[in-house]
Amino acid sequence: MTSPVLPRTTSAYYVQAVLSFALAAGGLALGIAYLPVSAWMRAFLALGLLYTVTSAFTLAKVIRDRQETGELVNRVDQARLERLLAEHDPFRVDG
């Protein structure tokens, strides 16, 4: 049975993703802070930002978990198929 190649992220890609997220969230938070509106409006926008960020993290986790589950099921199915093929004897006569 061949093991699948696991995708690995480089540290540069990880740093780029973290910096991109920090820059986007920080820029939006700064924009909300200096928006010429009342405090209630800023608070509403800040809560919207917080909700968007947390739901994005939750969505990413759900997608990752679903993919990992699918990979596990595929590996189990592949192992069953390989076992059946190994045990199969086309020249065996029953009876």
C-alpha cells in the first residue's frame, strides 16, 4: 500500500498568512476607530468585524476536519480493496 504524500506548508507561507491576516484585521480596526460616526456605530462595526473573524476561523476548521475525515475514509476503503484483491484467487473452484 502506498502512503499519500502529505502537503506541507513552508514557514514563509505561514508567516505570510499570519501577517496578511494581522494587516487586514488591524487596518479594518483602525478604520473603524477613526470613522467619523458615533460610538454606537463604531461598536456595531467592531462587533461585526469580530463576528466575521471568528466565523471565518470556524469555517476553516470545519472544512479542514471534513477533508481529514474524507482522507481517512478513502484510506480505509483503499485498504479494504487491497485486502480483497490480495485474497482473491481467480483459479479457485468452490465446491
